[in-house]
Amino acid sequence: MNYKFLLFDADNTILDFDKAEETALQQAMEKAGLHFDEHVLQVYKSNNMYMWHQLELGLCTKEQVLEERFLRTQRELGLQCDIMQVAHDYEEFLHHGFFVVENAESVLQQLAERGHQLYLVTNGVLSISTARMLGSGLAKYFQKRFVSEEIGTPKPQIGFFNACFEQIDGFDKSQAIIIGDSLSSDIQGGINAGIDTCWYNPRHLPNKNSLSITYQIDNLLQLLDIL
């Protein structure tokens, strides 16, 4: 099918958030004189994922996510430090996480050259998302960027998508698709919004809730044959 409107998630879809996250957390921990290893990383990642999921469910604010993920990590690891300073430093370092997912830039360039309209849809922090998209060189491929912090409601809530659709000239749901790595925010969001979905799943994770997904890929290059 020839889709006109392509809605791309950012983190772990076109930007390598895992690498950016690990690098920034290590820098922030070491700046505070704290030990950093794989266990520390996994504890933080678990708390971070939990809090973002609470946001997706509408059970907390983004401000609570940014604080509570570190407070939970501090309690679990017994860290003796000013954890809010660590959180601040982490976000500062994350602004420079310009790592790009394999084949992302080539695919985005080819899709834009084919005449598709590309839009970024993300739950990320506005300032961090802006800095990383510009620093990575990917911002130029997108006609507009939609960040939940600006819209006021996150993916997968229908309000997020309705706000996006209203700002896209000539938008037609039948010609739209969302591409993302998250079942709970991207794929569920696409389903809620009534548009086709493409799950970027390079780790071959299970579809635990048996969501009805239009396409599933493990390499972004596959988009060139689908779209």
C-alpha cells in the first residue's frame, strides 16, 4: 500500500536510545562518585520503563516520571547521594545522545525522496528530543515533530493522535501508518487512532497482548518494500 503520512517514533526506532541512556547514566553516576555496572543499569531501566508505562496509562505526570524513576532506583540500590542532582546530570548528558539506529538515516532519506510525508511522534522530553534529533542529523527529514510534552497527553491516548492529525494538512487515516518499537505506546496508539501500524521489533520480542499489527519488521530497510 502507498502510504502518504508516515508517523515515526523516535527512541529505539530511529534513535538508539539504549546506547544514549547507558552512556548518560554512566556519566551521571560517575560524576556523583557512584559505582556503575550492568546491575545498576538494569535496575534503572526497569524503574524507568515502569514509570513511562504509568504515564501511558494516564496514572502519573511526566514530571513524576523524571523524578520517581531515580527515587525508586536510589531506594532499591541504597544509593547515598543527591539523587535529584544525578537525575539532572543524566538529562544534561542525554541531550548529547546522538546515536542513530542502523540504516535509519538512509531509510528516512529514501522515503522522503519518494514523496512520503514524515512526522515524528514521541513521548520523550521536549528539550532532549529536540537536541538529539538535531544532533543526529535526522530532524531535516521530518515535516513536523509532535511531542507529548507540548500536546499535553501521551501516546497511546487518542487525544495525542487527534492533536497530531489536526495539524497535518490533508490528513487521511487510510493513508497513514505509525512505525515504532513499543507495543504499548506506538502500536496500541495506532490501533486506538484507527491507522495502520508497523512494529519495529529487532529483538523478536513476543506480542504479549496479541495486538493486531499490520506489519512487523526487524530491520528498517524492510520499510522500503512495505511503504
